[in-house]
Amino acid sequence: MNAFSRRGACPALSAPMQTGDGLLVRLNPVSGGLSPRLLIELAEAALRHGNGIMEVTARGSMQIRGLTMESAALLAAEVDALGIAVRTGVPVETGPLAGIDPREIADPRPMAERIRMGIEEAGLAIRLGPKVAVVVDGGGQPTLDAVTADVRLAATRTDVGIQWRVSVAGDGQTAKPLAVADEDAARDIAVAALRMVAEKGREAHTRDLSRRQLESLAGWHSTAPPSVLPEGGAVERFHSPIRYFSLGKGHALGIGLAYGSMPADKIIGLAQKALALGATEIRLVPGRALLFLGQPADAKQSLHDTAATLGFVTSPADPRTRIAACPGTPACASGRIATRDIAEAIAAENADILDFTLHVSGCAKGCAHPGPAALTIVGGENGAGLVVNATAKGLPAGYRPGYDAARGISRVAAMIRSARFQGETAAACLTRLGPAGIAETYKQE
């Protein structure tokens, strides 16, 4: 297979990936963001060369869809002409407010750069697979807890000063802890872990490391580990980027893309409003959002209102933040169901029970949410299947016609309302009810 058809690869600007609606490219600016004018020009290029659909991914990268081999090359040339430098190689990710958030324990950017240099010096970039990633969390806002990574470094206050907690193979809650170490040792442990992964081949991740290898990494530095100080009284770290952030000498406004995707003309409209209000930078944010910086504090309501009018997500309580939905039909040739229509109907009718992730996938590839979800509607030959507590690749427990999938979820929602105990979450109620009962309710006419 060539770079245009290889599934599982990261569709970088220089190596587009084939999807159901043409080629897809992904770019992550080195600076972390773009000026409003540059974002407008990039969106105009997406309209000229693609199908006009732009996305911000769960990891905070920009995607442009609907390209051809010829137009992808033209887009790459325009991005270069605009002077937008994009990252290549192993992603080493920091928070969207890295270095400017006064609540950070430590600026994560120097550590991230040291790890990038270590990867380059060890020749690991070409030996590691396209999905291998590193997160360096300085302790600022919003959190990076939801972002999975092969190696995670989190700034931590200890009895000997600021140290780095190193863990592997997971997100902020599930990653396996290895050590709490100073800057030099933490960097060495991170690079050593990636070297071990590279030795296992390009399909490997840190989850594939043996217990012996993990113990070796945990014992990398021989000094006694410092005591981690409790974070009592610390300011809350917001998980959702869709909110207003105070930065001491400034502020930022986070605005989400519905299901991570918006037409380029609406992105242009929002960026034009931001430009008129004095915004200086728009950053891409993990969690499928944009972060607007530089505008005066009294402009936030005007920008918020414009975003809401254009269909962006302007509240962390918006039920669309709990739904992952790919383009589906008619945008994607691989899709079997109209995912966005289904998602919008569910969000409008059943917002009160959405305390779990609902995935609406046009096909079994599950591009919008590769991991398991409490409920997944997946398009197939038999209509809209319902997969319970698994990925889109799982075996559906029941089917109903694709055009009627939202009604099936409404029946499940009604069952949750009547069956859950006082104080019980909808997610816990689903677990208690079990796949068979959920699927039977979903199928009911």
C-alpha cells in the first residue's frame, strides 16, 4: 500500500490518507496556533482544494478533508507559502496555554523540546510507528488528562522542588506510573522508553513493554524518590477547553467544533469576527476546540454569541460534547448512515442522560472515536447497529433502520430514566441493565 491508502497512518501534510470523502491531511502548527488572518487563509485554501470540511481532532490537530492527490499537493504548497511551519516526527504535545498560564506548576515547553531532541539524536523518529506520542503536562489549564500517550510527563511539586512524574501507556487516569524524577532523569526515562518501543517494531507501543522493561525504566535513577506534596487548595484544572480562561495579564476563550468538524466558511466567519475584535492568535486545542487569545475582555460575549449563531459549541454542558460522530453519509463514501443527523437528533432529545460517551459511526472503522464507548451506533449492511461498551468494530447487539437510529436511542434513554436509582449516573445504569436489555429496547418499534 502507498501513503495514500495505508490505514492507521497519520495523514501528515506531506502524506495524505485516503478516506471515504477523498484524501485527508493533518497539520499541527509549530507555534501551536495561527493568527486569525492565517486561519482565514487556510480555510479559504480548504475551500479551494478540498470539500470545505475542516476538523480539530481530539489531540488538537487541524484536518482538511476531501482532497485529491493533485489538490493535496497544491494545498501543501499554499501552506508553505503562508509560512505556516508544521510539526513532523513523533508528536510531543503540551497544553494549549503552555508558558502563558500563571497556574502552571512548570512551563512544559523546554522539557518537550529536550525530548524532541532526544528522539532525533537517537534516530527514533523513523523507527517508531505513526501513532506513538508523548504528552508533557505542565499542570496548567485545560488539563491533558483525556489525551492518551505512550509516555506522559506531568510537573509535580515535591519536597525537593518541582519534579516530573513519568508514566506510560494511557491517559491521565490509566497510565502506569514509573517514577518521579528531576528534569534530566525524566527526559532520559522518556527517551529510553521510546527506544524500547522502537526495538519492538513500528507497530509497538509502550503497552507492549514487558514487566521487566517497565521495572528497568522505573529504576533508571538510583536516588530515593522525592515525596510528592499534596495539592490542597490548588485552583481547579478544567477538563473542558470550552470556557473562559483567566491568564492574569490576559484571557482566552475556548470554543468547540460540533463533533470536531465545521464547514470552512463558518470557521472563516468566526475568525473574521475574532480579527475585528482584536484577537491576535487562535490555538488548536485537544478536545476538538479553538482557543482565542488577545481580544479585550469586554469582547468575549460578542465572540461567544457569534460562535453560537454559527453553530459552534460554546458551553461545556452542550450535549454535543458527549457525542463523537464522523462525517457519515453523504459526506463519506464509506459511511452507511447519516451520522450527523442522528447525533443532532439525539443531542436535542436526550441531553439529560448523556453523562457518557455516545459514538455514532458511519462504518465499522470508527474514525471519530477509536476507543470503546458506552454506546456506539454503527452503520452496516443491516442498518444502524448498536454496540454496547465496545468500539465500532464490535459485534452489534441489535439493529434498526439507519434513518430511525435516533428513535432507538430515545427508547434506551426512556429506559434509563425509569430504571436508574436516585443518584445513579446514566452510565452506571447502562452497566447494570446489561447489553441484552439495552439492545432489546433499542430494537423496539
